[in-house]
Amino acid sequence: MSDKKIILSSSPHTFSPVDTPRIMLSVVIALVPAAAYGIYLYGLAALGVILTSITAAVLSEFLFRKLIKASTTVGDFSAVVSGLLLALVLPPATPLWMVALGAVFAIVVAKEFFGGLGANPFNPALIGRAFLLMSFPAAITSWNMPKGLALPADAVSTATPLNLIKQGNSLADVAKYFGASDIGAFYRQLFIGYRPGTIGESSILLVLLGGLFLLAIGVIQWIVPVSVLASTFVFSWLLGMDPVFSLLTGGIAFGAFFMATDYATRPLTEKGQALYGIGIGLIAVLIRKFGGYPEGVTYAILIMNVLTPFLNKLRTKKYGFLPPPKPVKPSKEATK
Amino acid sequence: MSIKTFRGGAHPSERKDRSQHAPIEKVSSVPQVVIPVNQHFGAPIQPLIKVGDFVRLGQKIADAEGRMTVPIHASIAGVVKKIEPRMQSNNIEGLCIVIEPKDTPEGESDREFMPPLDPFACRKEEALLRIREAGIIGMGGAGFPAHVKLAPTKPISLVIANAAECEPYLTIDERTLLEMPDKIVDGLSIVMKIINASEGIIAIEENKKYTIPLVQKAIEENPQVRAGMKIGIQVLKTKYPQGGEKMLITAITGRQVPSGGLPMDVGCVVSNVGTLCAIADAFREGKPLIDRGFTVTGEACKTPKNIIAPVGTVVADLAKSGVIDIDEESLSKVIFGGPMMGVAVPSTEIPVQKNTSGVLLMSVEEALRFEEKTCIRCSRCIRACPMKISPALLAIAIESGNYGEAEKIGLQDCIECGACSFVCPAHRYLVQRFRVGKQVLRALKQKEAQNVR
């Protein structure tokens, strides 16, 4: 026999079949229901935004890495995920060139400039959205009417429930505005997702479905989404806002399951993840209550991303941890 | 019975079905044995014989003074052909004694065993000496001298017989449970007597639950148990590395072995079932550790089976003599031990040692190789690490040369189980980095200590 083909390597010699592309594809699968619902509500405009965003993200990653003579990484599908996530947090009527610009900014500036997958300090999709929101505030805050939703005849422009609350309307008025008979019916309407909003955020039901799928297959863990949602609930209630409405509207559910759980930008340790989630909920609620924007999930997550390296210091106590011996106080010993 | 476990771990595909139904086959005739002189963890020993000497089965052929030494015995009767460095299963060349079988001169016995010794009638010192003279070391892998382990300096309340066998592919402990449960129980009772422990537990992973009635029967029939000795069975969740000493103790008792400490610090001693059988043989038959059971399997082994062969049996000889059939075409990796912690060796010309629990012959399809990709910070390794030392963060500290931080995270606590590298979706070299990192840290500390002086 020839010994040449015998491989030598350090153990382990067997590996889990779950690899990076598989994880990224499962995130895409989890986003399909929300994306499909967005296309149903807003038609081809939404589909255009989604396809443009993904294409721009993948192409810009491919070309940028070619330009800097780095290995091609589009095969890990992370650019597909970033592109899709960005599309789902944009209004359906966003001009396509803007979408493409946002996707390029997300991939090149927010991800590749920092070294690519895993090395980016900020969530690329949210950086893309924040960049567009600051550059083109009007376009990124103009909302389309979901298919078939009838509004009162005197409605001048389409607004999200959070816009209306920000303008000083009561929850009962907002419910009536969207044609709900009472607040309970309005809750149900929001849960199903029949209201204006970004392409992927509106249906809490479908976001939950995708999130639970990722939880079930172990791609994400419960700590981050649960702490984000719980902290949003608690802090809205403490600040006198309707806590159930807070969870059912805006991008908090989508953010909790798909944005805050982004591997590279959330803390690695369990304790860090819990504090990170709580911080997101708190900041999002503070922006909704006191900030200039009606919605604050994007900035809440980006702000907490900054703290991730520090939150990573909060490690679980290692097995068999022994606290360092306390220095003996000689004076006490002597008096004894 | 409640099923216990530890926090963390991974679930590699078991692949035990290949060999679990094959009864242990005893191999006694081999063309040669190549016995590494130093198989134990501790001080080196020296050969006692010269080339050309005739040695009897069980004759002591290497030994030395010192607490951390264990002698070596001839595993076949024959003539010493060579004493020279050979490649061993730890990938290091070490002194080996090569013996070829030869018929005994007329009228002489071909074996040299010790007289049987009643472990329950002799003194503790006699018993420990017997275990040392029998050349017994931990057969689960580390090769720690048994007579040192069984003379703890702290009181022991619990002895755990380790039959978890959490390594995929390996089935020798499973077969031992099925075929010689009485010997395991006997060995366990002897160990309990020696270290004066009040309780013994045989730890079995859930995937071997079907052996419990047999083991239970063996326990009930054991004379020591009938006289009041307390021995039980604990089922553990099938999860890697459940059979790790620390994980086993924590699963069963809830206690954690303190960092840098030993099982005796929490009143426990853990012993592999193979070691317990060797201890029973050393007393009942006076037989030193000259053969051992192990699993030969893997896709490149057409005849996956469990065998007992003399210590020093060369794997290639097993194939030549038709005991196993190796698919040379597809053979791509030869591993001593299991796929998670085993050592890949350069050829099949390597001898089986006292601590060889399996020989894994991997095919091209099985011996997967991956390019290392960037860390996506998914934290799978952090959840899998049974020692809770955050492998991803530890790897970052090591890569940036920050050994102070690495030590603080727990580099020295790493048990090198490889669960982190197994689960990593980017195929990062995590445990591999920690192995090297441990050596670097040790060297740095030595340097530091010298500078202080």
C-alpha cells in the first residue's frame, strides 16, 4: 500500500453537517413567509425591492472582494441574507436605485470594510436602512396602502399606526382609523399584519413563524428575542404606553427575531445576550416615546451593537471555577 | 430511573451499529508484538531483557523505580528480536520491544503469571502493589497509573465505573457490559474495597440501556454486594463527551471538579470498565495487563468487530493474519481511539497499546477535510463546550497572542474533547489551537518562573 494518501490531522476527525451556508439558507427560508406576505400586500413593487436588494448585495460583495483580491465568499449566502433583510425593512415604494445604494452601502461599508462576514461590528442590513433613512428621509418614511385596506375618505396620506400615535392620536382613534371595531379587533388585525409598514415587518404571525422555525432548528437561541420582546413590553408599560400595541406594531418583532439575533453583532455569551436584548427594548421604547422618530428599533439595535464587545466580557462561569483566593489580612490574623 | 447529564456537549453521529453486535473475538496468535516501553503517564522505565532473550507470557520485561512508573509485561511467549525506537500511537517514536512467538523449551511453562490474591483478605498496600505489578494504567485513554489513582490523598465516597463510551464508533465497553458484567462488578468492588468507598455506580449512556438487566443481574449476584456493598447503575444521556471524567462526575453527583483539581477533590474516583476488568484479572488470575479489548471499525474496515488482542499487536498484522479486512483502496485515515479525540497515525504499522480503545480505519468519504473559514460568531462552540470556557473568545485571545486573557478565560481547563471544533459551522481549528496554546502558555510560564529566579 502507498502510505502517501493517509491523512494526518489533529482530532476531531468528524464534523457536524451544519455549516455556514446551511445556516444562512435556513435564515432565508425563515424569511420567506414574511417576504411572500409583503409581496401579496404590495404587489410587484415589493418583489422589485427584494430582488434589487439581494442582487445588489451579492454583486457588491463579489465585486468588492475581487477588487481587493480577497477570496470569493458569496457562496456562504450571507450577502443574500443581508440583502433580503434590508429589503424587508424598507417601505415597498422605495425607489429601486435607492434600494441598490442601500444594499451596496450595507455590504461594502458596513461589512467588507471591517473584514467581511463575522467581523462587522454593526448589523449590515440596519446600517443600510439607517443610511437610507438619513439620506432620503421622505422616501423611507412614505408608506403604501396594503391591498384592499379601506381608510376613511378624509385620510390625506397613508401613515403607519406608530406615525399616528406619534401625532398624538389615541389608540382607540388609531384603531378606528384602520377600520377596527374595537382595540381587541385592532390587536388581531395587527397580529395578522393588515396595516401599512415595511415589506416584511407587518405580520407578527409570519415573523413569529419564521422566528420559531429558526429557534426549533437551533439557528437562533431564545435569549435575545425573548429579552427584546419582554423589555419592550415592560418598558412601554412603565412609560404609560399600551404594551401589547408596542409589541404588535413597528419593527420590534421582526427586529427581535431577525436583526437582533445577527450572529456577528450580538454578544456571544448568554449573560451578554440578555442585557443586549433588554437594552434594545429599552432604547426602542425611549425613541418611540421621546424621540423624533415614530419608530426606533433600527437605532436601538445599532446602539446596542456598539456594546457587544463589552457585553462579551460577561462570560458564563467556567466549569469548576474557583474564585481567586482572597488576600489574608495579617492584622486580623494577628489579633486572633 | 432518571437520566442524568451535564451542560453543553454535542451529538456526533454514533455509527456504533457497525460493530455493536459483534461478540468480542480473542486473537491469540500474532506474528509479532511491538510493545512500547512507556505507555503510561509518568516517569520513563527501562527494559529488563536483552535482544535474544526468551520471554514467557506475562513476564515483566521493563520497569523502573518511582511512584509514577508502571511495568510492562511480555504479551506473548517468544524471543526478543529487537529493542529499538518505533512509531507509537501517539505519533512519537519511542523505545519498543519486539517479540516474535517461539515454542517454549521442553518442560518449561510458557507463562509467568502472579499467584492469585484475594483482594478482600489482603492489606491495602499489598493490593496497590499488585495493581502496579500487573502494569495497569487507565485504559480509557490517558494512561494514568492505576495504583496512583487508587491511592488518593483525600477520602473517596463514590467510585464510578465508566461505561459511557461517548466516542462515536467505539463499542468495546458496550460489548464488555454485555459479555463480562460480572468481571466489571468484581473489579468495581475491588476498587471500592481498596479506597474504602461507600458507593459504586456503573455509568451507562442511554444508547446502551439494553445492557442494564444483565449488569443488574451481575450486581445482584456479586458476593460483595450480597454482603452489603452498595453498587448501582446510572443511565446518562447519550451526548458527547459524557464519558469525560469531569462530565461524568457532574452528571451523577452535581459536583464540579475544581479548576486544576482532581476527581478526588470532590470525593470521586472514575475508572473505565476495561481497567476494572484488568484489575479483577490481576487479583483473580494473577494476570498482568498483557491484552486488551478494542474496536476495529470505520468505513475502510470491511469487517468491523471487537477484539481482544495482545498489547503490542500491530494493526497491519491483524489484516495480514485475516482477523480484519482492510479496504486499502479507500483507506484514508488511521485513527487510534475514537473520531472525536483519537490520534491520526501515518500508517497501520503501529502497535495497539494498553490505552487503545479502538482503531478507526476511515475511508476517503469519511475522512472529511475542510478549509477553515471565518468565524461567524454563532456561539455554537460556547454552547457545546462542556467546560464552559467560551471557545470562540478563547480562540480570539490566542490568535491575538493575548495569553493572559486566554488563561483567564480558561485555556488550561480545556479537556480537549473537540466538541467546539465538531460543531463549528466555519470549521475553525478551535481545540487544535487550544492544544498548541496550552503548550505555549506552559512555556511562557516556565520562562517567567526562570526570570523571577
